[in-house]
Amino acid sequence: MSLTAILESRELIKEIDPDGALASAESIADQVKQVWEEQESIQIEGYKDKPISQVVVAGMGGSALGADLVKHLYRDQLTVPMEIVKDYDLPAFVGPETLVILSSYSGNTEETLAAAATAKERGALIAVLAAGGKLAELAKAKNYPSYLINPKANPSNQPRMATAYNITAMLLMLSKLELLSFSEEDYHQVLDAINQTMERCLVEVPQDKNQAKLLAYMLLERRPILVGASFLEGALHIAANQFNENAKSFADYKIIPEINHHLMEGLTFPKSNGLNHFFVFFQSKLYREAIQKRITLTQQAVNQAGIESFEVTLESENKLMQVFELVTLSTFTNLYLAYLEKTNPCPIPVVDWFKHELEKLA
């Protein structure tokens, strides 16, 4: 069986991906639509009368990715600081004027449950994003504002494939509190960006016209290094995490201009860098001009070091749409890479082993 044949056949893909990761990728827009249509269930407006000095999102892995996207996309609009806690402990500043959003797809993530207890002790304003588990029970028992995910648009039931639920619910929570603005027009633009990008990435689109398939081939047996800037940082984080879990690939993301101050000097060694690394640069006309120039020069530096690279120019008309363009493109890319590796993207055996061993130690 040729590698090309795999990406051209839904039947062959189904053999590799029986749990439906591809179906979840093709349902990203449906996740956004579902949350929008169910937004009346997010009764958080009662917190508008209370002073909110900062927002803290407590979540791990895929359940923290939506917050990272929102934080960087809306950093020029958010009216209070926003911090993401990927740990057991909340910062010392958390108190009665802090909105703590507890985010866990399973609802049973031990770090997030520890943060929940601390938030309650300190009298913080608490909201919940979960699909079930102890967090959902806590939200109902304490009457916390919440969005409880009914994952009907996530056939794989993998948390990392439910990111659009998380992003949209968080945007609506913060919009209802007037900490940022997310309008009906924005909602339709998000759907347009997802659907337009997905149409170019579907299995039925041949390789020579399908950027997701082309990128997957380029990244085969390579270490993906994703490079971008400013408002795309959270989207790049989502992409890197999905490469890790779906494609089982040692991927990472880097941000311009920060890496111009150190990373370029680290391209020389080890000498195998040119054999096992591949940089993907995400260029955007919406970056400030200085950043666009830095992207180009950084790519030149990478190439001069003997490391291959590729530039993806995002085409959507505004920042919100480009973020979802990147997320959609990268989702299909990392799934196609998994299929080329003949690896089921859904199981996460090493993470599951780790959790099991941790329970034994406890």
C-alpha cells in the first residue's frame, strides 16, 4: 500500500483511525455552532455586578489550549489581565476579585480539581467548562456558571479534538462579562474561516491542491518546528499539542521576535539538525511590518543552517479568521501525518501509562 493511497482513501484511513479523529476534525465548525446555539445555558451575567480584576483559567493539556488562543488573540482587547495555570497551585493574587475558569474536558483532572478547591477557599468567582466528571457535579452542586459540553460534534471523544467547544464557550463567557467583544458577525466569520479552510483540506482534495497533505509529507520522519508571532501564538500552541498527541510527533512552536535573540545561534549543533528538523513559518499580512520582515529573515537563517523550511501564508481577512484558519489547517495536517505513519491518532498509551503509574504511587 503506497502512502499516497492512504491519504486518498477514506476506507484506508478508517482502518488506521477507527475511533473517528478525522470525523472530529470535520466537525470543528459544528462545535462552534453548537456552543453558539446553546449560549443561553451560560448564565454568567450575575458576575457583571462584581469587580473582576483578573481572569485565571485553570486547565491542563487540551483543556488549556482554548484559553491560550483567547489570551493572545484578544490581548489588545481584554480589559483585565488573563493568566493560564497548568499546575495544582493558583497564584497568590487569586481572591474575591478573580474570575477563575475551571477547564477540564473529563471533569476529573486532578490539577484542576486542586485549583477548584483553592479558588473556593479564597472566595474567587468560579466558572466551569467540562463535559462531565467531578467538575460538572461541582458546578451543579454550587450553581457555578458553566458550559457543560455535550460532545455530539466530537465523535472521537478526545479532549484535544474538542478545542472549538472550549474556545467558543470561553469567548462567550468573557463577552457576556464585557471583558472582550464576540459578536454574531464574529461567529459567522469563524464558521467561514473553518469551512473555507476545511474544504481545501478534505480527503477528496488531491495532494497537489491540498496544503494539509503536502505539509504532512514534508513533516514525515521530521521534527516539526512551528514558527509565528503575536496573535497566532495560542493557535500555534494548539497545533504543536495536537502534533504531539495525534501524530505522536516531537513537535514544538517558537515565537517571533523572541527567538531572534537566541534560537538562531542554536541551529548549528547537533549536526543532525538538518536531517531531523523541519520549520514551518506562518506568515501573515496582519502582522506589523517589522514582524513580517523578521519572519522572512528568520527563515533565511534556518535555511542557511542547512535546515529545510516551508512558508504558509494565511489568507483570511482578519485576526480572528486567521487563527481558526491555522487551527483547522494544522488539525488536518497532524492527522494526515499520523495516517502516513500508520498510527491511530486517538490512543495516548504513554499518557495513560503515566497516569496509571501516578495513581499507584499515590
